[in-house]
Amino acid sequence: MLLKTSSILCDHRFNCRGFTSKVEVQRLASLIQQAGLISPITVRSAEDAGITSHEWHLVAGHRRFIAATENLGWNEIECIVVENCTDDRAKKINLTENLGREGLTPGQELHAILAVYGDNPDPEEVATDIGMGKAWVERRLAIRKLSQEAQDALNTGCLTSFDLSVLIECPLDNQQVLLKELLAAKEAGRSTSSVVAVRRRLRRTRTKGDIRKMMTTLLEREVTPTPWRTLAWAAGDLSDEELLDE
């Protein structure tokens, strides 16, 4: 359905994607200008949205709408109208469509999930609703347990979903070291999987002989690591160098 853009309310707070940069919108506007609007935006009636200022409420396609109106100056735009669309349904449509598009960082995906399901979502419910695996959802929720530096790197797109899966398995006080290694690999043009391969070679479950030898080394160097760091080393989660660098 072709609708007048002036009749559609574009509420940025409703978009679970979060902040959209002008650069992103400009790039999208260029693509739309070249190929046209391949995917229509999604709207619901003003009555369903409980608004009186416009005839329609934008459910999904906020970046496309901004690109078409503010950058390209369109007065009309192709829309899909969802009938009998409650707030809950509209938010889930917005979430599903955003997650189905390229360009979202893991941090933005977390923001999108929390915007719809609140601070303590049920991973199984979210996975069922959006058609993703439960493990995928749990990894996004685990972002909140990462160091602030790691979260910032994810939010800015410096790290990938693979990097996230590596970081969330890393002890908190060792995340900074791993984060630096991952970022350094990217700057050097190397795959971050090479970092993981090296670290895995340095890590293995320690034998009784390894533990006795390390105890002697710790005494000689007068190093007293915390109990949980010592257990992490024994389990193979920390290298010798990381345990000694207390």
C-alpha cells in the first residue's frame, strides 16, 4: 500500500535498534536511490497505536523511512499494514525485522532484546519468538557480564559474534588481556580465530606434577594469586604467565 509519509508517525523511541547514525542513513539512502525501496516499511493504524497526531504508526523500517523522507524527500512510501496490531505484537515485529537485517552489532542485538522483553527476559521465550537458538540469545544476554571495555568494543562494532563467544568464556579479570589480543589481531589484519588457537595451546588442564611445580614457582617468586585464579589456572582457563602476572 502506498501511503503519504506525512501521515506516518516515526517514533524513534519505538525502534529497538537504538541509535542510528547519519552515516548509516546516508548510505542506505544511496542504495534506495539506486535500487529503489526493496522492502516496504511496516505500519499499523493510529487506533491500534493509541495516537491521534497521525493516521499511521511506524512499526518497522525506521532507517528506511528516515532515508526516504529526510535524505530523498519522498512524499509517499510503500507500506505493509498490520491489522489489529497491539503494542506487544508491534514491538516483536520490530525486533524480529531488525535482527533479520545485516549491520547490527551484538551490543545492538542485546539492546533490542531488552527493549522488548525487559531486563530479565526468558531466553527460551525470546528464542521461540524471534526464531533464533536459545544459545544465541544467552550469549547476547551474557554481554552484561563482560567488562565495560569489552561492552564498548562490541557496541561500536569492533568485535564480532565470534569474538563475543570467546570473551564470555573468559574470567572477568582476564578479559582485558584477551580483548587487547583480539583488537590487535584485527588491526594487524589477522583473524581473531588465530588468537583463540594460540591461547588454547597455552591452556590445558593441569596434572598433579604441573600443580606441584607451579606451587614451587609461586613460592620462589613470592606471588600469591587469589584462590579462584588458581582454580582457573588448574582447570586450564589461565596460562602460566597469566597466573604469575598477579
